[in-house]
Amino acid sequence: MKLKVLIFSLLSYSTQVLSQDLPTKESYHQKGKFFIYFGWNRAWYTNSDISFNGANYDFTLQNVEAKDLPSPLAADPYLNPSRFTIPQYNLRVGYFFSEHWSISFGDDHMKYVMQQNQTVKINGGISDTVAHYEGLYSNEDITLTSDFLQFEHTDGLNYLNFELRRFDNILKYKKLKLNITEGFGMGTIMPRTNTTLLSKERYDQFHFAGYGVGALIGLNLTINNWFFIQSELKGGYINMPDIRTTKNKIDQASQHFFFTQFNFELGANINLKKKRK
């Protein structure tokens, strides 16, 4: 409940700020610039109902808990160019079409891991498969052991999205500028879902599974007008009605949940315009 309240507050605040044309003491001098950043995230998810259906089963697990999977903090893999996609990361490129507004595209590479051995409620039916799981279920308890289900979006829960953002300078000291940014976005979810279900053959491939929407607020410290350090708090909603679970295309899962991200990023502003003499 606390997570839902945080996300709702974030969405409401961002929408309110975006609807205003905030005054600034000086021109932000960003129009025409491109930017790129790369960074890392931690993520939190609300519990969700997950439905599974196939040729010989159709059931729903209720209120399933999941967590992210951050890599241990170390130079390798975080600073290793050949392994940069292993941690949970954020990559984004964008363009300032006005002094304060930008449009951008990015990948929020989160990881989602269903917690093993938790006990949840199950409704539905299972037949012609692992013998001790066959039967009809009506709001019964089941423990999610590895021989029944392993369910992860660990390479990862890829939120590919476009965002509209506003930037405003709130403090300037010599070559340092502290800026505030707010925005909202939407996009598609392309997870690489690692699933083992009822002893069926594991499936682990990228697949367009659904969509997401979100909003953010962040602080940006720009040095010498080009290099910047940025932190963000982002919240949103993900709906995946078409998750692949086995090599048989008829086997599918669906779920939806809210998420919160905390992001830390390093980036650069790139001015492709020729300077006036």
C-alpha cells in the first residue's frame, strides 16, 4: 500500500509540474542539444496475480511476491565495458527541442525475480503433467517450489520507452548548475523471461509481452555545460498479457503490477550547432 501511495504521489506531482511553465532567472541554453546517459537502478514491485495457461493447465497464483536482482557492487561488472549489460542499468538518448523540454528514448533494464518457496493461493486446474500437482484448485495454498515453478524476468524486464521531460535550473555556481527534471513516458515491455513450469522445457528468449507507463522526478548536476550526474525517482505501471513460458507457443502467462525505480546516471550534453562568432 505504501508503494502504491508513493507512485500515485509521484505521478500527481509530475503531472502538476509539467502543466506549468516555471520561470527561470536565465535562459537554460539547451535548445538543439542532444544528450546521452548511462547508469544503474534499484527496483521495487508490488505483489501481483500471475495467470498461466496452456494445453493441459489453466490456473492463477494470487499475490505473488517478487524482487529485483542487483549485481554485487564491484568494478567488474559495473565498470567492465564487456559486461555492462549484466547489472540493472538505464540507457537513454534524447534531444532538447526547446530550452526546457526534451524528448528521449531509453531502456530501463530492470530484473524481476519471483521469490521461491513462498506460499500463495491458487485457483484453476492442472492435468496430464506432474502427478502430485494434478487437480482442481479453489483458493488453496500452494508453495512455489522449484519443481513446480521458477519465474524470472532477469535479462531482463526491459522497459523500452519514450519520455517527455522538462528541465529547470534551480542553482548556479561558477561552472556548476543544479537542475530539476520532471517527466512522463510510455513504451513496450520486452522481457527475456526465464521460466521452468511443471517440468516443461525451459524457455528464455526476448519477447514483446506488453506495455508500461511511468513518471519521474530527478536532480541533475551539470559541470561545465556538458558532463552531468543525475539521480531519479521513477514510478509506473506494467501490464504484460503475453508472456512466453515454454517453447510451446500455446503456453503463456500474464501479470500486471506497479514499480518504483531509483536511478543513478552519468551523462553528457552534445551541442552539434556551430558556435556563433
